[in-house]
Amino acid sequence: MFTSFEDKGKIFTDVIRKEPVEVIIQTTTNTLIQGTLHVQLDQRIKDEIDKDEPFVAITNATIFDAEKQAEYTTDFLAVNRTQIVWLFPKRGKEEPGSDA
């Protein structure tokens, strides 16, 4: 995993490039999450969700309640993969709760 070591012991690793994808996520608690999922350039969204890690990182997240009212916003949110009911890439400018 490590690509090189410096004489002083510093470890250098490969940079993994990712593409930001705007997504909307439905959780098992009837909560909607809108934010950015970062997907490796050579992978699909499904590949990112199917990883063995227990959490998926979402940035610039807004959490909506069951009535589709924004409850929280945060720069970073870790979502437990077992709590995801569905997820899809957001296309266009529709917002949860809008009539669009």
C-alpha cells in the first residue's frame, strides 16, 4: 500500500483521484440526505456503495426530515451503509420537497 519512505520516516502513498457526484439518499429512518459522494474515476457509484467499509462519506450534506424540511447541514456526514434504502445521482436542479 505504501509507495515510498523518506529517510526521516515519512510515508508517501498514492493519490486516489475521485469524481464528486451529487446524490440523494433515502435511509431506513425515512430521512433524505442530499450531498456529494466521491467516486473513484474508474468505478461506478454502485462500486463505492458496495465496499466493505461500514460507512460512506458524504460531503456538503443536507438532511431532510420525513416532511422534506431541511433539518441539518454539514460539511461532512458519515452514513452507515446498512441504513441506506436507495441512492441515486441528482440530475438537474430539483430539491427534495419541491414540485419540480
